[in-house]
Amino acid sequence: VLFQRLWIARVADRLGQDVQKRGNDLYGPEKMSVSIATASPVSTLIHLGLNLDPTGAPVPATGLFSRGWSEAEVRDRLIPELMNLAVKEWEEVNISCAKVRPVL
């Protein structure tokens, strides 16, 4: 859950000043994401979905397309950027954990 919260905050920073993090989700001003963290018997999972087109959403929502993003920009630039950001953050966390000795 902590990594999920960190990642959603970084995504909010990337999307711009008018995007706000509230709990596990992003708003701008309407809801623009769905995010959850959970555990399985063998792993933990984080889901982050960003609305492209909010049509049919059960709550007031906005999407990246209505905020000026094109499908090509989302596919070719934003998604790879966000995935690289998550991988880099995870790697840095693991490096930091390995540098510290346990307190006995």
C-alpha cells in the first residue's frame, strides 16, 4: 500500500499541478483513476488505471483524452514513462534496503 501511495503521488506530479492525489486516487477535479493494492497467496499486486474516456463511469469522472492527451501520446510517451518511473522507484527502494544492516 505504501508503494501504491508513493506511485500515485509520482503519477500526479507527472500529470500536472491541477491533478490532486486523494487517498489512492487522482482527481482533476473529477475522479480520473482507479487504484488498489492487495495480496495474493504468493505475491502483492498494485493496480493503477487512468481514465482515457470517462463515458459511462459510475461517478463524475474525467479522462486523459478530455485533458488534451492523444491516444498516441498516452501509448508512446506517458505509459512507458510511468512504467519506467515505477521500476526505477522499486529498484531504488531495494538498493536502499540492501545498504542498511539490521539492528540487533
